[in-house]
Amino acid sequence: MESTVRERTFPASLDCLGGFRAFILEENGAEERLPPKRVAHLDVAIEEIVVNICSYAYENPPGKLTIRVEESPEAFAVEFLDNGVAFDPLEVDEPDVTRPLEERDAGGLGILLVRRMMDEVHYSRKGTLNSLRIVVKTPRER
Amino acid sequence: MFEMKIVVESWGRDVSLTGRLDAGSAPDFEKEAIAAVDAAGESVHFVLDFTNLEYISSAGLRSILVLAKRLAPSGGKVVLCGMSGVVEEVIGVSGFDSFLPVAGSRGDALRIVGAV
């Protein structure tokens, strides 16, 4: 199988969450190529990243969010591109998940889930764009 | 798709969740759960049965945290049961199983809240 890249731009609005999910998980074949457990991981990662971008990236929402899906024999990768405020979510300190209830807040849990459930997460600033790229490695075919 | 069923019990509220607790449904869950706490007007426990919950994200975690913090001052507990798959993983990664009691079965959850 050769590598393919598919790209689509959506309004960066939570109303489009269903559209993002369908584009990545269904139209681009994640559900066919990955085990159900990994599809579920991808599902969580997509929501967390999209919610962050739609909620915080733009001073005058909604801006735009471009999704690039790259499929190769080795991996299923998704890149999220927005031209909002420069922000590297991987630089934020991870929450201490051992603290008791009274000391807990929900901050930082979304990106923590992304980091734990994806095989790779990369941030880069590309000109005026924030790029967050997540990778799920494809199981080897027997 | 998300549905919640709240059954009023002498010890508190027995809540079954079905489907996806995500950024779309979590605000509704939180609103209904907090309304149930306010309506009770006394110390109550919540059992959250996740047997039919397929998915949860940090938005869902946030709503559960709000509920647990609301109940804590009066000694009310939020007990989780019926977790599997990605729901169990999300609860584990977030460490919510370190401050909320997790029951291996519904029966154990009911024992923790003193129902049986």
C-alpha cells in the first residue's frame, strides 16, 4: 500500500466535531485499518485536540481548522493545523494525577489523554500555523 | 448519543449512563446531576454505572469532578462501577480511580454506599 494524504478544512467550531470524527475515522478508513481499541484512542485524541483548538486558538472564533490524514503502511497519522494564537500544548506541565479530590481540577487532562493514548505527538510552528500531529502505528500484517 | 437514567434511592441516586459522555453531552449530564443533588437537600451518594457507557473524554471527567466536589462537603460519595475498555483507560490515565471509589461490580458499589 502506498502512502496517501487527504486534507479538509472545517470551521473551528464544536458544532463540527461530528464532521471531524467522520472524516478521520470513517472516510479515511481508521476504522478499517486499526484495531477497535486504537480507534477508541484516536476518537478521544480527536475530541481533546479539536475542543482545545475550537475553545482557545482564536481570539475571534470561529477560525479555521485544517485536518490532514496521512496513511502509510506503518502508521495512521493526523495533523491538525490552525492559524490561531501560537500555542504548544506539549509545553504545558502535566497535571499531578495522584492528588486528592479537593486539590484536583480538570485542567490539562485532555492533552494528558492525548499523550498517553497516541504513539507519537508532535507540535511545530509552521509560519503562522500551529501544527499538532498525532500518530498511531499500524499493527504489522501477518 | 447519550442517555442517563437517575433512580432515586434512600441512600442517594443510582445513575446509569449510556453512550458517549463527551464535550456535547457532558454539560447536560452535569446540569442534571447537580439538579439532583440540590433536589435531594441532604447528604446523598451517587453510584455511576458505566456498564453501557462506550466513551468518555476530559469533558466527561470534568463533569464528574464537579459532581464529586459538590457532594464531598456533606460526606457524599461518587462510586463508579461497570467500567471497561476505553472508559476504564481514561479513568485510569486521569487518576480519577485514586480519589473516587471504583467497585468491581454493581453489588460492591451498592455496598460501598450502604445500600445493602
